Amino acid sequence: MYQANEKRYSEMTYNRCGKSGLLLSAMSLGMWHNFGSAATYANMAEMVTTAFDLGITHFDLANNYGPVPGSAEENMGRILRRELRPYRDELIISTKAGYEMWPGPYGDHGSRKYLIASLDQSLRRMGLEYVDIFYHHRPDPDTPMEETAAALDQIVRSGKALYVGVSNYTPEQTAKMAGLMRALGTPLTVHQPRYNMLDREFFEGLEETLAKEGMGSVCFCPLAQGLLTDRYLHGIPADSRAASASPFLSENRITEELLAKVRALAEIARNRGQTLAQMATVWDLRNSLTSVILGASRASQITENVAALQNRKFSQDELDEIDRILKA
Ligand code: NDP
């Protein structure tokens, strides 16, 4: 059985999630890709245990991660049972509901019926009594926000989640939900927005609201699904996300215009003694955010990305040059 590295807490940084008592590792591991039904157990288990050995305590899932939907949670359940059972109290496991998960009117969006049934399913798939963070995955314009807020409050009071958050909510929606939750007596602890060098507006537009509401931020796609790495500099590798069946990153995103920027960014990274993946990861962390959720297809990527914490400082010249490249 796996035995965790005794020095796992020596290098990682832990950031307070807003004004809550929750500390999150500055880097988290996400299971949106490469943890589905076609993935091999050995590779998934190696990624999770490598992450944990490096001090990553936070693992991010959703009901629909796969494919097939639900299979990432089932696989995480296996890993928790076989490898991580003694370490449950050292782990933050998050899941979400908000996108289509099962047929009919109750398997999508933001109703009390959907959120509570979905979390019960997630707990069964992972073999857990509770998750640490439960998110409403996206805003639902048709369900009254009061109902979604009441469902999140009920979920915390029932002990099925310790903290709750939202993802993909605009600043206005976030402020409204935070106010509703405050009135119910259960804080809205965290927001999960997209944030990376190529896609920065959404999070930067949210920062003020999150600070005002005392919420933390856990950002997804810090490497723009692999575009902000050296993965595509010499063609499209057969084992990459762009070459895979994933509908979320198609080969036509990889244009000459993008590659010119990526090459220029990689040059700055090289001068810092980093890979582009490393620089892109810590560039996100220069900001106020609590944690970045990295994706990975192999353990070596996690090791490489966590090592980026050794050089987190940017000079003003580096930041200006990065902005110049991105705006070109
Ligand atoms: P990233 O932007 O970090 O992209 C991960 C991909 O980048 C990997 O699969 C790998 O691609 C490549 N990569 C990672 N490290 C390296 C490296 N060192 N060198 C070269 N390539 C590297 O994140 P994801 O897009 O995977 O998203 C991360 C997580 O965010 C998800 O798992 C999920 O938990 C969360 N998320 C949440 C959303 C929401 O709506 N709340 C939406 C999307 C994601 P390859 O596979 O080609 O090797």
C-alpha cells in the first residue's frame, strides 16, 4: 500500500481561502481530463499520489467529469479506497453540479432537487461520507437564486459538504449569492473562475467582488488546457489533449499567431530558468488567488509544475514584456 512522503508539507504553500478557516494548497489537481473510464488505474493513482507527496491536498472533481460522466468520481473513489484511505483528513475533495448529468428535468441546472440528488450520487461514486467543497458549477438563469442558496445551505447543514462555492458566476451573481448565503448563516467560501495568461478578464473582473465578500478563488485551466506549455511548439503530439477526442480543445485553436506568442513567452520562461508551464502557473499565483487547479496527463507534469514554486517572483520588466506579448 502507498505510503505518503514524510516531507510532503515542506515545500508547498498553503493559502487561506478568503476569510474562512480553510487553507488550500497553492496548487490543486483537477480531474476533468485523464481520469475517465478509458484511463489506466496505474497512471491515475501515480498522478494523485505524486501530487499528494508534493503537498497538494486539494483534488477537484465534478459530477460530470469523465467521459463517461461520473467515471472520474468513480476512479477517485478507487484511489481513495486503495491508496489514500489513511489520509482522508489530510485531503480536500471538491465536486460540483450544474451541467447536464442525467436525463429528464432534474439532472441539470440549479434546482434543490438536482443539487441534492447529484451530491448524493457523487458521494456514492467516491465512497465518501462528505466532500470538503461543493460547488454550484454554473449560474442557472431560471431557478430562483434563493432556491439554489437554500440547497447549498441545506447541504452544509446536513454535513454532506463542509464548504460551498460557485463557479462561472459573474461578479453581480456572485455578490447576490454571497448575500443570500450570509443571510442563511452559511458563508459562500469560494469561487472557481477560469484564469490564465490568455484568458484573464473573467477573474480580474471578479477580484474586487471576491475581496469584498471575503471569498477565496480557485482558478481553472491555468495552462489554457496545455496551450501555455511547450506541448505544441513542434506539432501536435498524438498523446496530447488537442489530438484526443476531447471536444474542449481542438487542433484549430493552435494557430501560427498563438504559437508565436507561446514561443515568445517560452523565451521569457527560459531566461527565468523555468519551462513555460512553470512560469504560467506562478504567473497566476502572483495575484490574489488562493489556488490554481492544474490538469495533467502524467505525474512528471505535476512534479514539473510544483517545482515552479521555487521561483515565484516576477520583475516588473518580465511582467511588462509578458503583457506586451499577450497584447500583440
Ligand atoms: P490546465 O490548463 O492546467 O491544462 C492541463 C493540461 O496541460 C494537461 O492535461 C497537459 O496536457 C498539459 N500540461 C500540464 N502540465 C504540463 C507540463 N508541465 N508540460 C507540458 N504540458 C503540460 O488545466 P485543465 O484544463 O486540465 O483544467 C484543470 C482543472 O480545472 C480541471 O481538471 C477541473 O478540475 C477544473 N476545471 C473547472 C471548470 C469549471 O467550470 N469550474 C472548467 C474546466 C476545468 P496533455 O493532456 O496534452 O498532456
